[in-house]
Amino acid sequence: QVQLVESGGGLVQPGESLRLACKASVFTLDSRAIGWFRQVPGKERESEVVSCFYGRDNKTYLEDSVKGRFTISGDRDKNTVYLEMHNLKPMDTAVYYCAAAASLGEGTPVTVSS
């Protein structure tokens, strides 16, 4: 069974940075796309895809509101996808999940507040 484990969330002030990690098991980064999406607490029906890593094609996707601030990358040796988040804003506050192959991680919360 595919397992995805997120880590790296936390409480930061506006303008600070975090790096989220999504470690995958069972499949390799070259065989499945891995995506990050986020849900604002209390607005679970409004999930937003933030970024995707397509290991097979070595391509990435970033949602417009995070372009220039977030980057996504993959470490094949660790079978882990990273979401580097810089210049964080209060609007980035959410629970961040990674998803792949119809599986979903438990999520890691990110709170941006002064």
C-alpha cells in the first residue's frame, strides 16, 4: 500500500520560510506524480493544488499564487519530494497534504502569523 508521510510544517512569521517533505513508499518518484495541496481549516471543501512534481518527465507545476515563492523538487535517493516555501504570507496558512496514486498523507499544518 502506498504511504505518504509529510513533515516540516510549523508556526512562522510572515516573510519566513519552511520546507515541507513528503516521503513516499512503495513507488518511486519516476513512476508517479506527487502533488501538494492545501486546505484552510474550516474550509475543507476548498482544497487548492499548490504544486506537483512529475519525476518521469522531470517537470514541475506551481500554482500562480505561489510562483516566485515556492519551489518543488525531488530527491530520488530518499524517495522524497520537497516543497520549499519562502516569503510566507498569512494566506498560506493551511494544512498541507501530499497526494499520489490515489493515496493521501496525514497532512502537516502551516501557520503564518505575526
